Amino acid sequence: MTSNFADRLEEAVSRAGNPCLVGLDPHVDLLPDEFAAARSGATRSERAAAAADFLCEVIDLVAGRIPAVKPQSALFEVHGAEGAMAWERVVRAARDANLLVIGDVKRGDIDSTARAYARAFLEGDPKDPSSRCDAVTVNPLLGTDSVKPFLETCSRTGAGVYVLVRTSNPGGALFQEHGSPPLYERIADAVVEWGRGLIGHGGLSSVGAVVGATHPAELASLRARMPSVPFLIPGYGAQGAGAADVAGGFLPGGRGALVNSSRAVLFAWREPRFARMHWKDATRAALDEMIAALTAVTAAARA
Amino acid sequence: MTSNFADRLEEAVSRAGNPCLVGLDPHVDLLPDEFAAARSGATRSERAAAAADFLCEVIDLVAGRIPAVKPQSALFEVHGAEGAMAWERVVRAARDANLLVIGDVKRGDIDSTARAYARAFLEGDPKDPSSRCDAVTVNPLLGTDSVKPFLETCSRTGAGVYVLVRTSNPGGALFQEHGSPPLYERIADAVVEWGRGLIGHGGLSSVGAVVGATHPAELASLRARMPSVPFLIPGYGAQGAGAADVAGGFLPGGRGALVNSSRAVLFAWREPRFARMHWKDATRAALDEMIAALTAVTAAARA
């Protein structure tokens, strides 16, 4: 992992032929019946192992079909040390399957602390670098000095970061739209700036932005404001956004964005229209739909 | 742990007779020589164990003298699963020593994810509730729905949260001062609102605010703006603020704030004036100074 993250990202997207990102959010209560033993009553260690077993099967299903996965840290941390072990097992499995791994950790802290977070997630175990993520999500509230340690690590190791700019949840507006211009535009400008030293051969930077799909107009205006910045677009699927809502997030040519779906793919078997299928078939079917819908979006952007 | 966090906090401060908070930031590279084996070359597991061994000795030194400690999550996470084990060992040791534990995790995410973080840190292992923190720090950038799961947990379990309002680092101004009124005032007003349902017998809420000591004028104006909100004031000691700088953070009577010092206490032996002492004596001496300085501040506020 020495080349620029943005270049590896573009390569992975072009290899897969689509910009789909599957979020690995192992809510234990939602696991398929064959993992039922892991639900209530089981120990934290059994629940963590079940979450990792499930996700490793999901990784087998999506490998070779999409460019990247996004494990969600909270759902591992809830299992304590066993959860941290499960996290590394899932990161390794995804990397072994040639998937890029974007750790959704949303960390942000003062410099010496941020340095420890960058090391924890972007370098992993020094004796086993396969435990590291290709990129992580970062919360920018503490400003430039809280992001710099991540940038330094990216520059040294070829990793990437995605900075929260405009989130997809209903409450996101309260602070992110504060002021005039709104805070999220100010964060967007900082993200462009932070990425200047990390531009790859393809012209994209390794400092990306998380921009929700639930605000299509903002998504398009942020896309225009940040032409060198790869987007990570959450909110597709279970959070309500469709393919049309994310179209504005792509650069001309259909480049420059990953679109994430977590629950709608992982737990597709819970949806009425997939109810008679085995969970793996439901997940495959949901993934097929997502790939088809987003391939159409990027094809339209290329036309 | 069923009574209101704010009440347990006031009780702990009045029992200790001072508002000192010691941050447990186990930078392995800074550990005293007797932990030198744990530095470069050792395995992640050895480093994690050394960090926990060191902090357990620090806990012995401070127990009975101060109301609370604040372990910093990043410095544990950097050791992977072994770090998570070390975290729980330190949390347990502090609780056993009758210290309140404020987990400095600065998490913030959409609702279902925030719920997992709240469970991870405020409830801990269901089979061993002594692994839980009394309170955690929370990043509010994602808005009300990202904080609510923490508030629900607080209401059910008697835990507390400290929301980042104005941080002590140099870069904090970039986004926190954005807009007019500045963002941090808007966050402050939300914190007051979020705490309304969690007011204790003493009139303070279990929803606190992190307000840096490196901005004394803002600290005093925020104190006036948030009379029911307990403050956690970082920036004292190694980050440059002194006792005079934090005075404005207290309510009349010297109540309502904890003042944190991490490196200046933990690694006091590295300072020239303590250089000939054993690290434990240096830490004791640094803590004595901090307690004396802050007791003077709260006594002045009572006069």
C-alpha cells in the first residue's frame, strides 16, 4: 500500500465497473436466523464472533463485484476486546478479497490524540499491517490541527481519509447549516485545501468528503465546489435516497464518488419482497439491484 | 449507578475537596524507565499491558485525592484488542478506587450507530457492568439525533455526557467560531436544551460541556450562558492554561466544573524541575500543586 489512495480507489472502481460501497454494520439483533444463537443471552465474545462470521460471508458475496466496503466501528466496539478482534478479522478478510476498506470511525481529537487514532486505524498492528484500513472517516469539528496527523499518515503510507462535510441524518442541519455561508461549505473548502498535497495521477485527492445523498441540491453544489475531492455518499437505500438523488455527486464521466448502502444490502432478507429467500440470495439480489441502478447513473454521466 | 450523574459528580467533588480531573493518556513513548521494555520492539500486547500497569499505579496515587479520571480512548485503541482489554482494566481499577470515570471518546454518529457507542461505553459488558464509564465525551457535529441515544442511556442508567462546545486546541477556532453568533454558542444552547430532562437534585444537569481553558473570556461567557451545565475544562498544564485562566469556568460557590490535566501530571518526571525524583514522587508533587492551585480558585469563588 504505497500508491496514493485516490489512485487505488479509481483503479478499484474501474475494475468493479461500479461505485458501490457496502457498509458493514453488524447489528447483532438483525442477523439472519442461522446466527440466532448469537443474539440475546450469548456472551460478548459469542456475539462478536457471530458478527464477524456473518460479515466474512458477506465479504465472500460481494468480493469481485464492488470496489470497497465500509465497516462501522461502533458495532464492533460494543463487544469490547472481542469486538476489536472481530474488527481486525473483518478488515483482513476484506483486504484478502481485494476490497478497499474504509473504516467508518468518525474520529476527531487534538493533535497527539489524532496521531494515535491515525496509527490505530491506518497503520494497524505493526507486526501485521493487513489489519489496517485503506482509509477512515474523520470528524473535522476540532479543525486543521486535528486532521493534520491523518494527512501526514496518508502522505507516508498511501492511505486516505473521508472528512464529514454534510451528513445524511435528519439532525445534520442543526450545526452543519449554521452561519452564512453554511458551516458545511466552510468545511468543504478546508477539505479541498487539506487535499492539495495528496493529489494522485488521476487528479483526485486522497482527502475525500462524506456528503449525504438525502440533500441532492447540496450534493450537486458541493460536487461543483470540490472537483478534486472523492465523495463518500451515505443515505442510499435504508436511509431513503435513490439513484436519482446521488447522480449529482459524480464528476463528469461518472468518476469521483462511492455510494454506500449498509442495512438494505446486509439485511435484505428482512424486506418483504425478499422474504422467501435465503439471506444470501436476498443480499445478492439487493446488491444486483444497487449495482444496476448505480451503473446506470455513472453510464448516464459518461454519455 | 442509578442516581443522576450530576449528583454523583457534585458528591465526588465535595468529598475530594477539589475539582481536579486527571487525564489518563498513556503515550507509551513517554512512560517512565521502569516501563521501558514496553517501548519500541515490544508486541502490541506488551505495550498495552505496560500502559495499563502504569495507569493502575497512577490510579493508586490519585485515589482518594481527586474526584475523577479521564482515560483517553485513542491511546488504548492504538493497541488493538489488547488495548480494549487494557481500557476495561483501567476503567475497573478507577471505579474500584471510587473515582468517577469520564471516558474521553468524542464519539458522534447517526442514531443507530450512536446507540451502539452509548452502549459500548456507558453500559459496558452486560456480564460485568464495572467496565462501564460514568460519563463519556461526545462530538455534536451530527446534531440532536446523534446525541439523543446518549441522553436516553443517561436517563436509564444514571450516566452522563460531556458535549464538545469549545475545544482547547489552536485549530478549534476554524469551525467552532464560524458564523454569527459563533457555532460554539449555538452548540452551547443545544447542550442546555439536551440537559433539561436530566437535572439532578443540586440543579446541575448530567449533560456537560467541554470548554477549553485556553479561551478565558469565552469560558466566562459560556459559564454565564449555561448555568445548569457542568463543565469539563481541558487545556490546564501541558496545554498552557493556568489556574487564573480556569477561574471563569466555575459557578458562584466554586461548583460546576472539573479541570483536566493529563501529561503534566502523568509525565511530571520529564519536567526539569522534577528531574531528580522517582516518577511517582514527581506525579504526586505535580498533583499536589494542581490541587493547591485549584482549591485556591474554588475557595476564592466561595468567598
